[in-house]
Amino acid sequence: MLRKILHPFYVLYQVLFAWWIALLLVTLAAIFISLFGHYLKIKNGDHVPAVIWCRLTCWVFLIPVKVVDRDKYVKKDRTYIFAANHQGMFDIFVMYGYVMKRFKWVMKDTLRKMPLLGLACEQTGHIYVNRTTPQKDLLRRSISTLKSGTSMGIFPEGTRCDNGKLGRFKKGAFVIANMAQTPIIPVSIQGSYDILPKGCRCLHWSPVTLTFHAPIECKGRDSENVEYMMRETRAAIAKTLGEEPLQDETEA
């Protein structure tokens, strides 16, 4: 009830202040990422500006983020694939701002068109994909990233959910993990859907919780390992979200 009463004031705050600051932040972030990460090749020059940008964006829009069990499961000397459910636009800010480990996204090719930021992401090794991207190319670039010691972030659902519920997973992330023999850390995102449900044009205030789960290690190098990692990852996320695991996890 209180949220509904305060929502008009939150919208006014966005129009008069938050969106303008967010535009400035994304512009500065893109410039710094390109400059420090691509041209000057400063260590973590692509990562630190992105973390600062994402955290400041959450702060500017007054979105509180609670992090659960990150330090328990994420080790500095290991490489992971972070596989998270995809509830909304703010998943990007929450993941990049609070995972606190350098990683590269596998992201939709349409994001390449974002002014400045799309180019900065391409320059610093994030992987763009579309429906026509050859699987061999995606696997080659992903495995190369992991072998270099850089982790990866993937939304196995492939797109944002329509109703806040966890969707079926695609196999891509788990095929990559299987081939690179890299553990997957399931990440549950709660509250992000309420910030900007599909069809809404302005943000709604909502706290977000980012929960990290125990790494799922590879058990072999065959298709059964792919199915095992996909099933266990989705089950861990579903449990946190209060949803039932699917009986048949297979997705083309």
C-alpha cells in the first residue's frame, strides 16, 4: 500500500533527476571502459568502471541490493560460469555490480547498437550472439575466455521472463561448461521483475536479493553431464524463488 502511495513521487524523482544521472553514468562508463580497458589495457580497466557504474545506477534509482552467500561460494582463484535467472533490466546492474568477480557476458546482438556502451562491450571481449551465430564460434570464443582465467555470466533462459516466473533453460551455458570443464554457480535474482515488468515505461521501487549457490562441478564430458548441470542449476534457483523444478528440463 505504501509503495502505491509513494509511486507517483518516485516517478517524478526519476523524470527530474534519476534518468538524467543514469544517462551521464552510462556515458562515462562507456568512455572509461573503452579508454582503460581497450586502449590503455589497464588491468581490470574494463571491470572496475562497469562495477562502479552499475552500483551507482542502483543507488541513483534507490534500489537496495542484498547479497547472500557470495563470499561463501565465489573464490578468487577459480573461474566460473555465473548462471542466473533473468527477471528484468536491472539484472544486468545487480549482477555486474555485486558479483565482485571479473566476468564477460554472453549477450544479445541487439545490445551492440547501444551508443558507446555497445562498442565498449565489444572492444573488451563481451560476446554478442544472435539466432544465426554459429555454435562453433560461440563455443570457441567462450572457451577461450574461460581458459584465459576470466569468468562468464549467462542467462540460461535466453531472455527476460514475461511473468516473473522461472522459464525453461537452454543448453548453451552448460555445453560451454562441459567443454571447458568449468563449474557453474547458480545465482537467484529476486525482486528485479517488480522494478520494470514487461510493458511498463517507468521503474517501480523494489528491493533486490542476489543469492549465490554452491558451485556445480562437472561430472564427466558427455551429454549426461550437460543435462545434470542444467537440471541442478535450475533446481537451485527454483528452490530460492519458491518454485517447483521442472520434470523435464530438456530444451533445444
